[in-house]
Amino acid sequence: MEISLVKIAEIVNGEIKGDPEKKIRGAAAFEDATSEDITLAGSAKYLKNINQTRAGAIIVPRRFQKADMNIVRADNPQVAFAKILNLFYPKPRQKTGVSSLAYTGKNFIFGKDISVAPFVMIHDNVTIGDRVTLYPGVVIENNVIIGNDAVIYPNVTVLERCKIGSRVTIHAGTVIGSDGFGFASDGEKYCKIPQTGIVQIDDDVEIGAGNTIDRATFGKTWIKNGVKTDNLVHIAHNVTVDENCIIVAQVGISGSVSIGKNVILAGQAGIAGHLTIGDNAIVGPKAGVGKSVSDGEVVSGAPEMPHKLWLRVQRIIPMLPALKKKLSEIDKRLKKIEEK
């Protein structure tokens, strides 16, 4: 593929400085780019060393001026570069049609240009939209609904009655709609509480590999528009994750948690049950959240605390042995004074 720089600028709504007819044949990392590639210099680190790249063109922030080379200024260089990567390296489309090695149950309703790979199992009363891709080993159970342009990678299981929106991507090995962890004790043993609800995933959501998203006890576990989860995330029963949240690897969210819009949960954070995480909040890595977090609050640590306080605490921890020794010395001196 060969694209002129002026065409690239049109696609990303950018402004060119340099040769608009420069031909670009690929996109590459800052250190590896050649004269036929376009690269990204979106941060101060790369802008400072911009003359060290051999790239034929560079995506830079709109405000950046200095450069004796071909640059494309963009309001959001990372988003612009993502669009360019999708342009040069589109994901290959699977062969359309339903494989003869796939199983389809009764009342299977599907749209146009679908791709169902070998060894997919689709149970009864399933409805999927246009241009849906199901990779090998996918299991879709009874009464599931999937919207348009969804991509479901190998060995994903979507259990009965769950709803998947349009333009949803679910990566390999994820389970949608497993039973919520609900048990009642009679004093001697645990009795399972039936999990009668569903999981609903709205539009433009991307679910990482190896996620487990539990169905609700009643009602639904709800992942709203634009949410992105990393690999190995667990979301328990009756959780609601509002729009455009980021949930990083190994996060665990207990039952009946309500997460607001634009929240970031960093890696290995754990959220206790029945809490509310407010809009635009950030929970730091390995945090243990035991109480609700307000809108816009940034917390870290276990138990959670304001992030700035946590930074001060972390500075003190290495000093604790010396402080303990000093306190012991002070205690001995006080005892001697008291004896006198």
C-alpha cells in the first residue's frame, strides 16, 4: 500500500509541514521507522529527539513547530497514529459464510456477510447481526443476541440469554454469563442461589482475553458503551460499568458495584461489593477499595486512600526500621529518667 502524505493528513484531520506528495508505505516505531514509514512523536521524550528518527514523516502535536522534515500536526497524535495503523494494517477478514463444520441450532437468525468458522457451536434461538465474525471454538448458547460488526475470537463462550451490542470485540478465552458467586449458608453447608439474570454488553466495547463476566442474580450485569477491559479481568454479578471506562489487567470487581463514567481501574485493583465508584475516578494499581470513591477522586493503596497521601506513606515505609530503632532508644532514655 502506498499513500501520499496529503491523503494521510486528510484522514487524521492534520496539517502538513513538508512535502505533501511524499509517499508513505507503512507505519513503524520511532526507533525502527525507515524513509518510507510514518511514525509517532506524541510526547516530550520523542519530540526532543525528533531529529534522530529516520522516518519519512512524523505525527506530532498540533502546537509543535520545530522540524526540518515531513510532519503532520494533529490535535491528538495518538488517535491519529491509531487511525494510520488501522489503514496500513487492517485485520484480515475471515471468509464469509457458515462453515459446514459449525453446529447451528434451531431458529438461528443471522444478517448478511457473517463469518462462522469451523467448530463454532450455536445453540437454539440465537440472533446475530450483519458482518459478525465467530472464530473457531466459540460457543453461543440459547437465546443470545449479538449486534452488527461484532468480532468474537477463539474459545469464547457466551451463555444463555446474554446480549452483545454492535461493534463489540471479545478476545480469546473469555466467558460471558457464567453464574454469579451466590451462596447462602444454613450453618453447616452452602446452598447455591440461582443466578437468573443476564449480562448485557452495549456498543463499541472491547473485552480482553480471559475475562469472566458473571450474570446477575436478578436483572443484568451491564457493561455500557465504549468500555475497554484488559486481559484477565473479573466482573461479578449485578455490576454496572458506565460508559468509556478502562479496566486494566487482573482487576477484580465484586458483586453489585456501580462504576461511573470514564473511570480508570489500574492493574490488580480489587473493589469490594456494593460500592460506588464515581465518574472520572482513578483507582491505582493493586489498590484494595473498601469504601465508595467520589467523582473525580484518585485513590491508591490498600486500604484505599487519596493518592497524594499514599505517595507520602510509601516514602515513609522504607524508613520504618530506623524509626523503630530510634523510638526504642528514646523509650530507654525515658525509663532511665523516670527511675532517677
